[in-house]
Amino acid sequence: MSALNGIKIADFSRVLAGPYATMLLGDMGADVIKVERPGVGDDTRSWGPPLDADGIATYYQSVNRNKKGITADLTSPEGRAAALALIATCDVLVENFAVGTMEKFGLGYAELSTKFPDLIYCSISGFGSSDEAKALPGYDLLVQGMSGLMSITGPDAQHPTKVGVALVDVVAGLHASLGIVSALHHRTVSGKGQKVEINLLSSALSAMVNQSGAYAGAGVIPQAMGNAHPSISPYESYSAKDKQIVIAVGNDGQFAKFCVVLGIDCATDTRFATNPSRVANRMALNQILSPILATKSADEWAQRLTDAGVPAGAINNMESAIALANRLGLNPIIEITDPRDGAVSKTIANPITFSATPVEYRLGPPRLGIDD
């Protein structure tokens, strides 16, 4: 039996944050029913290339396994009636429409909570529900920029850069799944449902941890530093003979080992003996390290440093990263043959393992217009 066996979720969300949250809950055993617009469906169905062998957008597939599917036109009385009938059978509702949309359909929390007081209602928005927030569209790229995330990402302060994946959506989805599970536990104790609200801006600020915390706690406005770290050194990428390598020296003991491997006498140099001194003299230290690291391949340095207990590794592309995970026995790619139509899909495995209630891969992403 899976951890969330018996929990039923009405999933009105689309694109990434909501679907990612409901997919994770589906992996854990929840019965997820994805509700989509007839003839159109989730926006990500058309977000390709890349497409798989059946012509399905891999973006859509990446966050919609373990779900059943229905279509309902919420602008019509029949569609709203179908949605309400579904909700009546569910423990959880997840939606990420523009703020106020579900209320227009008669499916807002205030109305539904009177009919279904034990319902967990999770709303995901871009910036919250204030009047000003309602006017702001909740796209990940906008939030990466407006949250300050882009200001700390990139080569320098003059070139703010987005993260290479919709990270804020992913973090918001994780927060949503945690909020839902917590609310379910509270319901088990109290018998009462509640509304769980997640917004991308707050999720981004929380996810920037030490960087946003630097401003909250000390009034420091952090800036982009490329691959360097504002508080640790050497903790960044370097050019080896063939490609880039990342070196993550986290304490003075590791730095001493690092110096031995490189054959340099810097561990007792007052400029570099402690982490604060290394951060203050980062440029001088890198002038010593860079020419030495350029003399050997990234893999050779990574092996030597790892053997000495110094965190280091070559920078992988997706192919070599998946190969690494396979070598480590992590089984990163799962293949599902959908029992409904025999379609085969491949996605990245759920990263959570349970000793008693393992995750399950029961269903591939639902086909639009084929109600389950």
C-alpha cells in the first residue's frame, strides 16, 4: 500500500507548479483526476519540441504521470456541474487559475467549504491574492526576475540570468505538496479541511535561503557572482585541461587536503588559512589555482580530489548526469506502459524513497478527451 492510498485529488491545475505537486502526490498513491479544457487541454501539451516517439510533448509528460483525466468546460453549466460532482468525491482540490477565476465558476473555497467542510483546497498563484497581486500574471520567468533570483544568477551584476529550468514553479509545487500533506494530517486529527495558499514570489524568496536571508538579517543586497559563492572559497567552477570542473571546499580541513593534491603551500598562508580570509582574497587564490587546474583533465582532478576527501566533479550535461545516476544505482528514468491504451512513456523517477510505502508508477500522462 502506498502512503496516500485512498486520497482522491481533483486537479484543476496546468503547466508546471500544480501538475508537479499533484504528480508527486500521485506517485505516493493518491488518485489524481486531471481536469482539462475540451479540445485544448493543458498548455504544455503543445510545448514542443521535444516530442516523444508518439508525438507527445515531453514537457507535458514530465509532470503528468499517475493521473486520470476528464474534460470539462467550466464556462458552461454542464461543465461546472461535472466539476462539482467530481469535487464531491475528492479529499483535495488543486488549482492555479488567475486569482478569482474559480470564484467566477462557483468553485471558490468560500463556497465549496460550506458544502464540503473536510475539503483541502490548494490555490497556487503568482504573487498572492491582494488587489495589486491579481493584476500580475504568474509566469515563472517573471517571478525569477521580479523576485531577485535573476539578480543573483549569471556572470555578474550587469547580466542577470534566469535559471535553466522553471525553478520557481518547481519549488512552489514542492511547497504545495508539503502544504497539502500537512493539511491532510490536520484533517485526520480535527476532521476539518482548510485552504492552502502558495504563491511563486514567496516560494522564490524562501528558496533563496542564505541570499534572501542576507538581506533579511543584515541588510546586504547580494549580487551575481557567476559560479562563485559569496561566503565560501574555493567553491566554484574552474577550467581544467579539457572542460569545466566544480570544486566545493567547505571547510579549512578540506582546503588543507586540497592544497596537498595540488602541490601548493597555501593552507598556512595567512591570506588563505581560514575560509573568511579565502573569501576576502578570492581573486589572489584563484590566480594560483587556475593555471594548476588547467594542466589536467577534469575527470583526473575530480578523481584525485575525491580520493583525498575534497568535493569535486566534472560539469556534466544531461546525458552524462543520467549516466552518473545510473552508475550510482539511482535508476533515474522510469518507463510506464499505460494500462489504458498501451502507450509507453519515459520520465524522471520520483526522488523520494520509502521503506514501507514505496512510490508507484501506475499510469502514464492522460490523453486529452479520453475520460478515465
